[in-house]
Amino acid sequence: MMYIATSSVLRSTRSKISSSSLSRTLSNQHPSSASRSHSSAAAARSFCSSVPRWSHRIDWRSPVTLRPQIRAFAPFIERFHRKMATIANENPFKGNLTSLPKPSGGEFGKFYSLPSLNDPRIDKLPYSIKILLESAIRNCDNFQVTKEDVEKIIDWENSYTKQVEIPFKPARVLLQDFTGVPAVVDLACMRDAMNKLGGDSNKINPLVPVDLVVDHSVQVDVARSENAVQANMELEFQRNKERFAFLKWGSTAFRNMLVVPPGSGIVHQVNLEYLGRVVFNNEGLLYPDSVVGTDSHTTMIDGLGVAGWGVGGIEAEAAMLGQPMSMVLPGVVGFKLSGKLQDGVTATDLVLTVTQILRKHGVVGKFVEFYGDGMGKLSLADRATIANMSPEYGATMGFFPVDHVTLQYLKLTGRSDETVSMIESYLRANNMFVDYNEPQQDRVYSSYLELNLSDVEPCISGPKRPHDRVPLKEMKADWHSCLDNKVGFKGFAIPKEAQGKVAKFDFQGQPAELKHGSVVIAAITSCTNTSNPSVMLGAGLVAKKAHELGLQVKPWVKTSLAPGSGVVTKYLLQSGLQKYLNEQGFNIVGFGCTTCIGNSGDLNESVSSAISENDIVAAAVLSGNRNFEGRVHPLTRANYLASPPLVVAYALAGTVDIDFEKEPIGTGKDGKNVFLRDIWPSNEEIAEAVQSSVLPDMFRSTYEAITKGNPMWNQLEVPVDKLYSWDPKSTYIHEPPYFKSMTMDPPGVHGVKDAYCLLNFGDSITTDHISPAGNIQKDSPAAKFLVEHGVERKDFNSYGSRRGNDEVMARGTFANIRLVNKLLNGEVGAKTVHIPTGEKLYVFDAALRYKTAGQDTVVLAGAEYGSGSSRDWAAKGPMLLGVKAVIAKSFERIHRSNLVGMGIIPLCFKSGEDADTLGLTGHERYTIDLPSKISEIRPGQDVTVTTDNGKSFTCTARFDTEVELAYFNNGGILPYVIRNLIKQ
């Protein structure tokens, strides 16, 4: 199982980073990084007056074409180049530094050449592993990165099976605002802690480029309106003004941090269309772009040939501060694609099929690398769709190496010809470019899969998990099975006699009705699909054909369209299709994450009442990537992932209880039945629309305008202080208690004694269950806290928007209303049993009682604990509640590392065992026996767990590397980083 962590120490010696090695990371310069030299303050102030403040005091143009404007910052640049010269001398591979000539004469710069190593093993490496290798060679100093690390990667074919640990330095870090706020909060707290402990708070600054896209996750308050975008944006700024101002402060308080203002689009689409460099040209040093992001769908950039994956927020913060990342060298699954998609099959159908195949194969902790003749039949947008859902199929990456399709996309999205030429030249010279016109070198993979694209058929996934794919032709039968089945991932346990129930109600003066399976939310949303012109224009064509035949979406279906960037709006308008989407209620509501993240907004009160009063299993259909219980909307128990054209089709049908092949969607204006096939566009129609409507100038004009921000953002006033002035009354930004009692001496290793079980779970508990991002329920502990602090219910906002306040988030931990806790004997809800008294309490209230009494707690869980979003609050929250350990059958990769990062012990039951087989009910008290000295613990060692009723069993301690043990010894990753920075 792959593990990603960050650390300044990669060996058991646990040496501290030297100042020189830390500053070496300045070689990974952000386009704006040269602009923050304190030694050129006067020149900088003069320069700043002519550019927007949010742009980091530089005219921040396209990152792939920008050349730093360094005239005012010559002293900083001079020191930088001297440092670069020193680094080159320290690097044992300096002899492999090679010039890359330009076709027109001169040179692009220098690069560390893999072919010059003359090692035949490199030729057989997967392309994704070559990126790890290049990073190790370029950063090798025989301290943080050693020649032995390089050898491990070169010998990947033999070493990946041995769980060897390697260091990796990403080229940059990517944040969005939900994760960006807690990251900046933590950085601000770390500065305070450095001050209190006598350290230099200026050391708390990103040393690698940080791109923070304020995609602001639009709450769909206003839908079906021509003014929805402006109305929702104004409401977002009313709710989130304090949060946005805090991020704007961070962009000025911390150097090397770029903030892209709200209204620009979804972070991953902006990353794909604009921020992705593919190859960095950093003052003449060329190297591959790579990125770690605090959202699990950072993997979308893998479709562009950029190695990227999600990490926990606390890991990303350490990476920003120059800590190398420690990872177990992963296996790589080779996924061969052949053939081409049939007519009527979309990229969404393909990704849902791939997700199911890879879930079945088992790819957790591995890279997946796609290759084969079928690659040429997939557009870059199709590839990005597949790469985006890597978390859903469990892989660290779903990687598509750069080829001619990639270069065409770079040109389409406005990257300059010179930049594209540099990218191609570099990758060809370093044997990292795939040219399908040339004979292909056989590559070694850890396992192999193959899919003929012609075998893919239309499908959707649900009703509760993204990998539960249902072929469209089987949907009606599958739906009725779900009604019959017992409550579970594929069941609602609706009695036969109640399955035909009809709830009649009045909707805005007209009669309406709902049944089980009625669609009440239909949303074209999410980075997965809104970056793909073929499915977006396909949705417009479905809407157009439906309109021409006289079909209309029922008014009580909450429809919405949230493009991932302004480019989508441009090509929908250019094609003339946006007006037909509007007529079906799919007006643009904003540019950002909406329904997929749980920001569906309220349903009409009459619809909500009809669902609640009649216990209707209502449905949502969305073009998203997540459909876990309670995520999309509290009242939609059935949630299906579908392509944008199918979202429109289901909205028109008004139900998921339909066989599209045999049953009509509706009746046309001529009185005849209209079937799905009557409104479904051909591949040729879609291709023609893409060809004529998606133009390079659209990308250029959209991203040139990004630097201007928007009036509401530009008017935000923020302080200039480097230390943040915390407002104790704020319900959005609050100083967390992580470092308040911190000293320079690490707390050391600790076991757990006589802990109570806070919760006892089954399989597939997601980070949405642990730390929901959606609406704050009116009777929850978090709601009570907000009311006590003068916040009206209409201003509660979402948990995601309040991640900068630990008081709210601790109360929101385990607050998902769809939580199934075995201590409650199958009852669904956000409560648990306080074992000493037997009382049923909200989880927060029970945890508070345990903490007040000085009693530790643990959590019992099944398989795939912590799957879903890379949500650091799913680890921070339990830590604040006093949870000391989680004992599970298995963990999702990112969440396990987040637990370690917050000082929580992750334990795995032995194979074939779990709480049920061991007879554990959760009413016992648990003691976890750990050695008292860090030197006596090794990664992955067995530990004994005993209970107060005489049971004893063995678990594996999931500290997977020496680095993780160092984090645990320090009480978490951030205290570890602070102590090391102070010692320098």
C-alpha cells in the first residue's frame, strides 16, 4: 500500500535539514516568486502600485509563458543564481546536466538527462516512474536525496515489491479555498508558535510554488434564473467575505503563494487549462511539472501528463515549507486501451467502466498508467475525465504520458508555440514523450489490464457509491432491486406494498407528484465532466432536440449548470446551445463546485415536505464523481452519477425508474411518444459542435481576464501584518489549539490505556461520514454553537466553508446524518452511546464527556476507512475529540497518513479478522501496548490490543515509514516541522 508523507528526514537517523538544503528548494520558482524580495522593498513598492495586490505584486500572466520580471529584484536573483551554482556542484549527477538546443538556434536551458546515465533499465521504466527518477536525480545531494534513492528508482522492477521508501519533491502545491483556508490558518498558527518558542517566524513561508484557486464551491441558492450567477456570487461573498479576506491576507503575508480569485472556475479545470506547466523552465533549468494538491481530484492533471495526486492538508503544508515527501515506491498497473468508443457512448460512460474495472482489480496505493493504440482515439478532455476519478478507483494516479494529443491541447488552450516547442523538445530529449508513429519500447508494469473501448456501453453509477456501475439498459431492474434489498449500498428496504406510493402536493399553484425514484435534483456539475467539451455540448444538443420536440423539464426538478471555467460558457454561447439549456432550467449558477460537493442548496419547501412526510426515496442525478450517502443532499437517498447528456435526459424523464430503450421520456408536441434515441446526438454531431465552437481565443481571453479579479474581490481590504490578528468572536477563522501547549521537547511515544469506543463502524466509512462538507443541520452541536454566537440559521453556511474554525469543525466531526454506528444497533444518525452511562448523545457531546473525565477513546471500523475526499479535517476533528487510535480492516491511503500526521495511531486487524469475528461489541475498554521508546518501534510492526473483558488480539501498526514514526514521536507532522525549523 502506497504512503505519501512529508519530512525533512528520510532516514532512521532523523537528521535535521540544513539551511542550505532547505533554501535549495528555491530552484522550484513560482512565476511570481522573485517578486517578494525584502531586500528590494522600495523597488517592490514602486512596482506593486501598478498591478493587482492579489496577484502577488507581479503582472501574473499565463504560467507557461511568464518570465519573471526581475529587474527590481536583482539582489534576490543574484543570490538565487549563486545558490543554484552551489547546488549544481553538490549534486553527484552534475555531469548529467545537459543543454537543450532550440530548433531555431540557441538553447532552451539545461536539464538532467536520463539517457546520459546509459542504464538500460531506465528505458523499460513506466513514464510515471521516470518522473520520480528525474526528481531524485535533480535534487540529489546525498543528504535529503541520496544516490541510493536514485538506484532504488532505477531498479524499480525489483524494488517496488519490497516496500522501499524514496523521497520526492513536487514542483508545486495546489490548494482550493475549502482546503486553502485551514492550510493558511495552520501556517499562521505555526508562525505564532515559532515566535513563542523563540524561533524565526519568517521561516514559515512556502519554499515551493503554491497555487491557490478560490473556486468557492458555489451554493446553489438561486437556480433556473438568468441572473443566477450574479445572485449566487453576491450571496457567496455575503457569507464568505471574512474567509475570502483571510485568503487574500495569506497571499500577501506569505511569499510564493498565488491566489486565483473567486469566479474563475473549479480548481482542477483551471489547473488543467491554465496552471499546468507540463515542463518548468525555471531560469534556464528544465524539469517536469509535478504537483500535490489538497483535493483528491488533483489527479485530473495526470491527463495532461503532469504527475499529480491528492495529499492531506497537513502534508501539503509541510511540503510547502520545503520538506521532501517520503513515499513507498509504488507498483504501476499498465492499462492498455484499444479500439474506439461506439456511437452514443460518452467519456463519462468510459470513466465509470474504468472505475469499476480498477476497483475490482485493486489499485489502492498504486499508479495506473494508460497506453496502447486506443490512446489516439481519446481527446485530452476524455483522458482528464478518466484521470480525475483516480480516487474513485483507488489509485494514487491515473497517468497519461505526453503525446501529440497533449501538445494539441496545449495549443488549443492558449499556450504559446514557443512553450509547446520547449515542452516537446525537453520530453523527447529525456525519453519521456510518446510518439505513436514510432516503434514502442516495451515497458514493464507490475500488472496488466486491457479494455477495448468498443466494449463500453452507456451507464450510470449509484445509488450510493461511484463504483457501483449500472448499464443503462439494466437501470429499471436495478432500481427495483434497490427498493427491495435490505438497507445497504444497493438497498433501501421499501416494502412491496409501499413501492407504488404517490405523494401529491401543490407546487407554486400547480398540481405535482413524487414517487420513489423521482428526480428532484439534476445537476451538470463537477470538474470530472465540465472540462470536457464533448459531453457539455452533447448536453446542449439533447436540450435542443428535446425543446424542438416539445419536451420540458418539470418545474419542481432543481436543475443547475456549473461550468468548471468561463471557457465553457463561451463555447456554449458560441454554439447557440446555452439558450436551449436555459429553457430546460439548466441556467448557469456559478463557476465552481456545487452539487457534487454537497452545495445543492435547499429544495423548494413543498418538495421537501412531500419527501419527508411520505418517506419518499427521492433521486438526484449529477455529472459528478461522488455520490456517497448524505453528500449530495440530505433528502436525496438515491444519487446517481451520469454524463451531462444523461443528466438532461433524466431531468426530462423526471424519474430514474425508467427503461430508456423501451419507455418514452415524454410526449412530444405532436402527441407522439419521444424516446431517448430521438433526442440523443450522434458522435458526428458532437464532433462538429466541438470543432466549430471550442476555439483557442476563448481560453486566452478567459485567462487573461483572470488577473483582473472581480470587483467584490478587489474591494476586500486586508491587513499588511505578517502575523495574523485572531478575532476570538469569529465563527469562520479561529486559532486552533494545536500548538498552544507545545514545547521544544517532543511528547514521545505513547500507547493507549483503558480507552472507550467512541464509535463502531462497518465498511466504507468515508471522509464525508467523518467530516461532512455540506449543510449544517439545524439541531446539531455545530448549529447550537453558531446560534449561541449570534449566527442566524440562514447564515449557517456549510461545514466546508467553516473549516477555518476548529470549534465548528470539532462539533461537525461524525455529524453526517447517514452515519451507521453499530453501538446504536443499526439506527442511522450522528449519535453514539456514552458507554459509562448508556446515554445516547451526539458524538461531539459524548466525546466531550470522555475528555472532561480524562478518558481516551478509540474508533472501530471495517474496510476502506476514510475513503473519499482527501479531507484533513477527517483527522483533525477526531484528534480534537480525543480519539487516540482507529482500529480498522483497511484504510484509504491519504486518510491513514492524515491520521498519523495528527498523532492518531492507525491499527489494522490481521487478515481475516475484524471486530465482529473477534467478538468485539464496542462496549469494552481498549489498551494498546506500544514500546515506550521511539527506537523500539519499527514501521509496520505488530502490537497487542487487550480489552477489559479479557480479550487479546494482534494488529499491525500502520506507521509505514521511519518518517511517520518521527511524526508520531513529535505529536504530529506540524509540531515536528516547527521543532526542526527552530533548530536550524
